[in-house]
Amino acid sequence: MAFSIASTKSFLPAAQHRASKAARLPVPVTPQPHHLRPRPSVAGRGRLQVSNVATAIHRNSLPEVSKLLSRSDFEGAVSGTDNGLAVVTVGTQTCHSCEILNQKLAEDMCFEFLNVKFYKLNGDETSENYKLVKSWGIHELPEVRIYYEGQLLEKMVTTDVDRIHKRLENYLCEKLELCTSVDMDFEVTG
């Protein structure tokens, strides 16, 4: 009786067969519970980094970027601000980059620029918004518009939060004389 090499495996004792099979299998890794997994650090872009606990508390209390639903809402928003500076992001409900930009504005800038009002205007939300966006001739989204006392200062098509941040700092310094760098003259006596 001749046996092939493949059929000789079946003649191994059961314990020996299981041991050779177990040696070939990968070692199972037990997953960590979600609260013990390491979380990615907060990208501060040169700003103060926050611990995970503070970030979780911060994200639960984020201010929303206010919605504008009509022409009268828009006109009241850009002309009725306390200091006159307003940022309006123009997009659509289905524009993913527009939503990400609004989230970044809420996370990064609403707390930093307390004197600036942030709004979003979705062109496909109401017929009035559609007419308004069409009258502006917007062809690319998201468009960020910066207003001062009802007058359009700048419009840019961008998702770059740092670019918006720099422009807002410039306008705050120019128009409102609220520069971030403080020059202090003092005398040392001693």
C-alpha cells in the first residue's frame, strides 16, 4: 500500500495535528476598550494644545455657526453686529467641504474671535437663499465673505482656516484697532 505525502497528515495523532495547526494560526489580539485607546493629539497649529478631557468638554459646548435663512436674516446679520465684523460662509447642504469649514470655524475661531460673528448661508436651503447666491454670481464653494458694517471687505473661495484667521486678524487690527501684539512701555525703577 502506497501513501501520498498529503495523506500521511491524516495519520498524525489528533493532539499533534492540533498543535501543528495552532502554530500556524496568528495569535488573537484582544481589542482594548474604546476609553483606553490612545487618541490623536489636538493639532494646535502653533496654539495651545489641550488635553483629551478638556477637548471632550470643549467639543460638547461648541458654539454653532448661525444659519441665515433669508435675505432679511443676511442683511440684519452683516449690518447689525456689535463691532461691525461678520464672516459668512456660502455653501450648500450637500457640500461636504462647506460643513467641514463651518465645523472648523466653530472649533477654532468662535472662541478666539469673540468680537466677530460667524454665519453660514446654504444656497439650496430656501428659495430666497438660492436667489441671493445666484445674484452674487457664486460658482465655487465654499465662499467666505467678510463684512464690516454691512460692506463687503473680501470674498475668497477657501477651506483654509489659517488663511481666514490671518485675514480676520488683519481686519481687526485695521478697522477696530484690536491688534494681538501688545506694545508696553514701562520703566524699571530700582
